[in-house]
Amino acid sequence: MTRWYTPWLFLLPGLAVVVTFSLVPFVNMIVLAFTDATALGGGHFTGLANFQRMLDDPKFWVALRNSTLYLVGVVPPLVVLPLLIALLVRKKLPGITFFRTAFFTPVIASAVVVGLIWTWLLDSQGLVNNVLRALGWVSRPVPFLTDEWLLLVSAMLVTIWKGLGYYMIIYLAALGNVPADLHEAAQVDGAGPVRRFFAVTVPALRPTMVLVAALSAVNGFRVFSEIYLLSGGSGGPGGADTSLVMLIQQTGTGLTGNVGYASALSMVLFVVTLGLLLVTLRLNRREEAL
Amino acid sequence: MRTTRRVFLIGLAAATLAGCGLSGTNEQGGAVAGEVKGEITFQTWALKPKYTQYVEGVIASFQQEHPGTTVKWIDQPADGYLTKVLADASAGSLPDVINVPPDLSFPLAKAGQLVNLDEAAADAKKDYLDNAWAAYAIPGKAGTYGFPWYLNTGPVFYNKALFQQAGLNPDSPPTTFAELETAALTMAQKTDRKVAMLGQTPAIADFGLYGVEMMNADGTKFTFNSAKGVELVEMYKRMYDAGGLVAEALTQNYTGSGAKFMAQQTALTPGSAYDLGKFKTDAPSLYANIGITKPITNTGKANMFVHGVSVPTSSKNKPTALAFGRFVTNAANQLAFSKVATIFPSSRDGMKDPYFTTEDGSDEARVRVAAAKQLGDSVNYTPVQFSQQMQDSLRQNLADAMLGKKSAKQALDDAVAECDRLLG
């Protein structure tokens, strides 16, 4: 006879890890969001004060705006470009492995290294500006890293560049599952490559595209390292490029960190991320129903 | 069966919740008495492997002087030091003797986590330089919370080649803030903004050097938004508009600014005696053109950095911890340390050593002797209460002022308001 707790015993090791490193911190975050706790402990229950403060905090609105803009800026290119690259590199051409590897290299490079390389490239005296100046295209350096909007766009470009290879692999796997006979049938019916792409490939890949959109949206909304590194940890001039995760880091860390407020901000981040995933789930369900 | 399962799940949930929430703060320390023996742990900030031999030597002589004691040395890398201290402090398990600079000691002392040395080691004060001992005092709270260990200060470094390129006399660097502004404007104009004088907007210590009062007498409010503070920011704004500051000055801190100077993209930077060695090895072409001059200050007193060791109230062996803290920072040990590292002793007798008073003709000795002389009346201008969040706020508001989004006065008012709020 199987005892009722036998399944729990099997679950125990995995459950212990999840409870210790995910569930406890998560519940802790919810508790702390309603307190004025500091990094060194202490703190009292303050009700909704942290959320009220958030509404009046211009930094929060700037961070929310930036994270949202980031999501809007990186998702469409990250859904479309890797698909096009996947279509190119799946062709059996001599030397194609080199290109596949080249596109994937940024994915395995450390975010810090990538950030530093791009900082050197885009600096006011960096390679890009020096080339532009040498060509006589600009007389003053382009403020890639010191203009509020250009910095955000530069960071988005780094995210897109770094993410291309990862999503390309997902698309490559999915492309392998598109039935070849559908393509052949379309070809027999006289469909050209463009027509076949929209009539066969895209419909077959739609669930994968939704998945890529979901993953890149969640990652885009939680952006930290790109902006942090390109702005030298400052969040841009006047902190105008701070993302929500950066704000949480700036608020909650250090010996004087305001853990209560940072937890409240984290709750907002969680709710938005969850919302994004629920939207994706719904889209996927609709796909299946169709 | 159903009830058992429910009890099990409720128990799990309760256990989860029990691990969450609010932890308390420690009790404040008082007078300490007891025998010096038993084991203690000593945590340092990134001293391995360069100074392993020195630290192990100090530990060995302490153990020899106090038989029955064992000092366990833990060295933490600089990266993540704060996180480690924070985690230990939250858990109430800080090592018995811990290396913390004054700005880290402040939140710990405020939370009652550090032993008050004025009570626990009342006779120690006389062994240290007054300004170094004062660095571990907490404004608005009685007591001193760290034995000063080592000090650093330094000259201003400038790039003679870039001065020459801009038509400035490389043998006559700016010595006042007014001269700095004139030189920066000339340099930007003559080089068509290709070379900037400075790499960052003023840090809080620069306000001190300019003669701005940082805080009120009881340390409860910041006051750097005074007319003098506004004057300094307006001066930087003029330099920024003319191209006297690199564009990245709006976003980068001291480290970024130092890198720009090393890359010969800026012409002048404040530094420490340690930096000279770094230039020699990492930027030899800069080193060949390096100019060394006195710090630019309106107060006549240079800026000083302090490191010290504190004893947490959570220590189970305070008598030994206090004895070791004093031992590590005594005159002889500090002097020996200064000779292997580019630092300066905070003990009264240490500074009298010929090592700090006589030159041998080398650049290193020249910087060392000049820095040692200037340390006697240097000031740690950065208030101990000035946290990372406050630094961020100041930097962000200054960037807004440089960009013209806010007036200098408004930017400083906003920074002060935010810092006061963070001070609580």
C-alpha cells in the first residue's frame, strides 16, 4: 500500500529548494512591502504607505515608463529578426556553421563583457564616434551614452544584438518541425518563396513566435545590466534612464537600503510580469482553439 | 488521513512564514571587561593575496603576545564586500573584528551593531591622530565606533602633454578653483572641445574642499545647498557648457573618471599615492607626462580617506576582539603596513617615521612625503551619513543642473531634500 505522503517524499528535495529560494523570499517580499524595514532589519507595519509613496515618486514613474518603452522597443525586433536569421542560416551552404556560431556568440558572452565592449564603442571618444568624426559626418560626438533617449535606444540595440542568437536557436528548432510536404504542396500550387513564408512558415511558427514574444517581453521589462553598464551604474543623466529593476536595486541595496519600499516596487514588477505571461497564455490558448 | 495532510501543509506554510518578516536590532554595547583569550574572527577588505604575509605576521605576533588566543582571518574580495557585511549584520553573525570604512560603520553603529569604543576602550583615543579618530564618531550619537587603521590622501595629478597641447603652462597647474575654471575653459576652447579638463561633476567631498558646510551642527540636516554650494555648481555648469568636462561626467563616478584620465581623455584628476604606481604600470605613456601638484582646496585642508576596524556588539569574545583591534592598528603595525602598501598610518607616532618625512629623489617618495605632510590636518569631507543612495541623488541632480533642466539652486535643494529624507 502506498502511504499518502510517499509522493511528497519524492517531491521533498526539489520542493525544499523551491521553498527556500523562491517561496520564502517571495512571501517575505510581500510581508516587507507593507513595512518600513531597512536592510539591517527592524521595521514596522506601515500599511499601504509604500504604495502611496510610489504614486508620488517621480522616479517610479520614470522607471515604469523606461521599462515599458524597453519592452515596446525590443519585442518586435526580437520576434522578427531571429526568424529571418534562422531562415538564412538553416540553408545548407558551405561555411554556414561559421555564421550560426557568430550569431550565437553574443548569447554566451557575459553581460558585463558585452556591456563594457559597447561602452567602449559608443563612448564620446569611442570607436563609433571617432569613425563618424573621421568621416566628417559629425562635428561633435554623438551622445550615445549621455543623452537620455539615445542611451535607452543604445541599450535596446545591445539587448537585441545579444538576444538574436538565442531566439534564432528556438526558431531553428521550430522550423525543423514545419512539415516539408506543406512547402512542396504550396510549391506545386505555384507559390513563390515569399508567399510560402507567409502562408506556410509563419502560421506553423505562430506558437513559437508567441513564446519568443513572451520571453523577450518579460526579459525586456526586467532589463537591468544593459542600462546599468552603459550608464556606468548611474541610470543615465539625472537617472532619466533608470529601469524598474535598477530602481529596486538602487532603493533596496546597501546598508542603508529601504527594503520595504524596494519590496513594494518588486511587487509591482511581479504583477506586470505576471500580466504579460497571462496575456501570452491567453494568446496561445486562442491559437490552439483555432 | 485528510486532517494529517492538512496539518502537514499548514505546518509547511507556517514554517515558510516564520522565516519571513521583520528581524530585530541588537542591543547597544557598553563597558567591556574580561580575559583576552579564545578564538576570534577577523575580516579584512581585499588584502589577500598581496598582503597575506603582512596580515599573517600581525596575527602571529598577537597570538604570541596573548597565549591562548586564536585569530581566524577571513578576507573578502572588494566586490560584494558590502553584501557580505549586510548579510552577516542582518543575521547577527558579523565577525569579531571587521574592517569597515566610516560610511559603512554609520548604519551599523546606528542600528546598535558596533561597540562604542569611547566606553569599551576609553584610553585608545590618545594613540591616534585626532582627525582619524573623529572619522568614526557618529554625529548626533555619542561615541566612536572604529579604530582608525590606515589613511590615504593624495595630490592632484595632471597630464603635462595635454596642458601643453592646449597652450597652458605645464609647470603652472591650477591651484585654486578659479584657476581651474580658467584653465578648463582655455583647454576646451584651444582644443575645440576635444580635450576636457575634468571627468566628473563634483562629488560630495568637492563641496567640502570648496568650503561648503555639509551638515548642521548636530548632523540631522544637510546644508550643502547654501550659496557657496550653488556657486560651485554654477562654476561646473560653466565648465560643462564650454566642454571643460567630458560628456560622460554626467553619468560616471570616481572610477569612470579615473579611467578617462588614464586613457588621456581628461587632463586633471585628484588621486592618491596609490594611483601613481597604477599609472606607472598600467599607463606608462601617461606616467611619462604626469604632473603632480597640491590638492585644490579653499579651506587649506586636503581630503582624506580612512579605513578602520570595528568590533560588532554581537561578538562573543569582545575582550579579545578589542585587544586585537587595537593591536592591528597600533603604531608599529600600522607603520609596517604603510611600508608594504601605499597607505599612511593613523597613529600619532607612525607619521614621525623618516619613511614619511624624507625624500629619496623618486616620484613615489615625493608624493609620499607631500601626502604625509598634508595628512596632519586633512579632513574626511564625506559625511559618514552620506550613503550610496544619497550619492546617486546628488549625481542625478547635478546632471540635471549641467543639462540646464534645473537651476543650480533647484538641483541642490532637491538633492538636500532627498538626502534629508533618506537620513530619516
